[in-house]
Amino acid sequence: MPEITITEVSIPVSLDAPDAAEFLACVEVRNAVNRHDSGTDDLTYTAEELLPGWLKTAFEPKRMFAARLDGRLVARGIYETRTEEAADTAWFSVEVLPDARGVGVGAALAAHLEAVARAEGRTRGIVYAPSWKRGGIRIPSPTGFGSVPAGTPEVRLLQSLGYTLEQVERGSRLPLPLASDVLASVREASLAAAGADYRVHTWAGPTPPEWREGIALLLTRMSTDAPVAGLEAPEDVWTVERLLEDEALEASSPRLPVTAAAEHIPTGRLVGFTEFTAPAEADRPVNQEDTIVLREHRGHRLGMLLKAENLRFLEEVSPGHPAVLTYNAEENRHMLSVNEALGFVPFVYEGAWRKAL
């Protein structure tokens, strides 16, 4: 019988720290898994890009675990939670190298993560699991939108562990550059629909001081306004203090935040924003991060306007990237319609699974 051992990974303060070797090795596992499963390098991140996220412990506690098969590092598990009111929920992720699958490594890591969550008093576990298989028998999402393949290893494992499918997310890819006439047409139509009560601000890098409170509110509303189906995801409160800490840590990353935000002119408040993070290398894709328009300001095509303005701004501050990658809940038809109109096409579907711990 193969021997599976699981140990916690020390998160280094820097990549040249004496204890950085295992973290670096786990980044290689992450990238190897994504490269194999997706068939591309689009989902690859460098250790320099990933480390800042692991240092955000004040508001987003997270732990990493390494699994070894007969002494060889073959998988990593991620345990993430929140603080205060949101502390009852834990998010799990398991990544196993292709040549180490089918012998119980994933199941052992999953059981270990659940045990950590229970020991810390968490009562709900959530897993987002990509399913790359197309066609065949499908399991429909209870939302009525989207499905995942039945019988694949990740689906079988989650079902055997007692997880229930609650939602399906679509990963989409927009090839760049977008034709200038298409972008101009979308932008003009969106400006006309928005009317004179809204204007868009753009910036690259940290949030300007005058917009920090507005961005903190919008980030909080991401956890309450976005579709979460039956996941019962908790409110994730952002403050200016948290935003400043987040941006200070991300300043060490080579990725560039590129943001467009909509101001409601009569009140002077931000009512929507969208953000890209662009890698330093022009031959790598850009990641679409959060996008939100407050419920009370929807119906003015602000989502389309924000995305169009940020695509235009991206070409100014970080040109030449081959694509933008984004993820949306399948039932979020409004945002998917915006993406489809711009030319995004699906590349993966992700199941969002929930379990009472």
C-alpha cells in the first residue's frame, strides 16, 4: 500500500527566505495540475504573483498542506476562511498531480482539510471544482443554469464525501485585441444608455484615496449581491483598513491592477467597478477579477460600460496581452450577456459544492 503523508506548508515572508522551498514546490504542483487539466499555460501563476495572497492573514486566514506519496510531493490542499461573522465557513481546494491520481491522495487531503475546519469550529465547507470534460451524461445545477459531467473523478470524490452541487460557474476567455470598431460601438451604446448621471474613472495600481471607501463598499457587496445559489456564502466585510492592507501586500506582486469605476454624479458615490490584474509579461493573459454594479443602479448598462472602458484603458497601460479570463455564475445572465457581447467564449465549467460539517 502506498504511504500518504500530509504536512502543513510554512508560508515564507519572502521567496528568498530559508523556509521558502516547500512553498515554491507547491506552486509548481499547482501549475503542473492546471497545465495538464486545461491543456494550456493560461492558468499558470508565478510564485511572486501568488505569495502576496498567502500573506493576507488578518482578514482572510488560509493554510496550505502538502501531500506526499511514498515521500514524493504530489499534491497540495488549501484551507481558507474568514473572520468574525463569516468565520463559520471554510473553502477547500485539492490539486493532485496526474500521475498520482486514483490511489487516495485527493480523498486523504480532503479529509484532512475537513478535520482542520471542524477543529476550528467551521460548520460549512465550500469547494469550487473545475470539470474539464465536455459532453456525456451531465448533472444539472439546482439553479437551473449549467451542469457538470457525471462520473468524473472530481465529481465522484465530492459526492462520496457528501458534498451537494449548488451552482455552476463558467470560465470564459476573450481573445485580445478586441477590434477597435467593436469596442467603440459597445462603448458608445453604453455611454448613451448610462446617461448624464454617471461617469467612469480609471486607474492602474492602488485605489486613489478619494475612492477607497467606495471600493470597500463595493467589495463588501460582492459577497451579498452576486448570485450564490444555495451556497449560503456569508457577507465578507471590507473596510478601508482591509483595502489598504490588501493593496500594500499586492504591491509586491508583479501583476498590475487595472480598474474602472462608475461614479453616480448626483451623489458623488461609486456604484460599480471592474478590475483586471495584468501580468508583467505581455504574452500571458489578463485575469478579470471582481465586477459589480449595485442593485439600485442596474438597468443603465453600467456593467458593459465599465468593461468596455477597462478594456480600452488596459491597452493604454499594459498592451499586448493575448486574452482576458473571467468566471461567472451560470445564472448571472446579465453579466454573461455582457461578456458574450464582447466576445468571451467558455473554456471550462466549475461546480460549486457545499457540505454541512
